[in-house]
Amino acid sequence: MFQANALLEPFRSMLTEKGGDFADLLMEGPPAEKICEVARIRSCEMIIMGSRGRSDLKGLLLGSVAHRVLKQAPCPVLMVR
């Protein structure tokens, strides 16, 4: 967890400096499963996440996190490229 905290610290500082309202949560496990689990537990209305820009077919064949979240999410998912 130390490495994750070290990686997140510059972003935490930036958001705090700009007055952004945020909460972070560090979890271990398969990313797509954990994203969907948190969305269910917190009754999220939408998941917004980035995409690496691979084509749909290539992404499906590679089993990308984004495609898995799209299939498993308990709510709408907005993909940002």
C-alpha cells in the first residue's frame, strides 16, 4: 500500500490545493471487479472512467478493465477517451 499512497500523493495535493472535494479508496484485487463492487456498495448512479483508446474488438480480445466494467457494472458507465 505504501507504493500506492506514494503514487497518489501528488494528485491528492493538487486536488486539496484547488479545493476539490474527493475521497480515495485503496483496494486489492481485480480492478474491474473492485470498481463494480464499490459502485454496488455505494449505490453509485454512474461510473466514469478512461479508456486507452483501443478498438472495441481489440479491447475485448485483450480483456481490458474498461470492457469488463461495461459488462459487469450495476449502473451506467461513461467511457472517456
